[in-house]
Amino acid sequence: MAEAMLKKMLADLEGKAREIKVDSAGIAPRARDGSDITLDVKWLLKEEGIPVENFRSQDLKRHQELLVEADLVLTMSQEQKERVRQLPEANGKGIYTLKEFVGEAGDIADPFSGGDEAYAPCRDEIKRCLQKLIARLLPDSLL
């Protein structure tokens, strides 16, 4: 969800924002290549005007080249951050939780275990943090 939202937000901006490459990959033991996003996430992203037809997941453990190419790695939780740090390609990378990077404390909880009513607040929390992320990375941009 965060990848799709950030790509859309950057595409709506001018200049350097369009040069930023955004990728995401799962780090949980259940992460699988080619998995579809949940129906709840599809609906929420469609409400944001974000197309999701061709979105497929990647497993970071199988695609560690994403770490090699990354200048910045953001996770949703401290647990994910620690899992990423254990991968050899993460050595020396700036790895933060999204909230940590934008000056906040805590994790963004995975809505999967929270039921249908957990998804919209999660999307809204991610969106708010992504707006702060863009303001930090691109201080001259207008959101």
C-alpha cells in the first residue's frame, strides 16, 4: 500500500520527485513473490485514484538486489527493520521505520490481522507519514 501511494504522490509532483525510484518487498516469513494484494487494499487504493491491476508482491529475501540499489530503506515496524538488518546486502544501509524517519515514534501496524476496519486507518496513517517523508526528502515540493 505504501509503495503505491508514494509512487502516486511523487508522480503528482514536479522536478526531482519524478527521479525517485520506489520499490517494496515483503520481509515476513509469509512473504511470497507474485502474491496479489488483498481486496481491502485494492479498494482503499482505488479510493485514492491509484490503479492496482498489475501490482504483485516481491519477497525481499529472494530479491536482495533491491537492497543493493537502495539509498534508503523504510519499514513499517521495528520488527521488519531488524529482519532487514540481518540480510547481508543491508550492511551499511540507512534503515529506518517510516515513522522513525519522519520524526515520530511507534510502528504502523499491519492491518491484515485487524480485520476490515483496520485497513482505512492504516492507509490514512501511511499517507500522513508519506506526506511528511516527501516534505523531508523534497522540502521545496508542494503537496
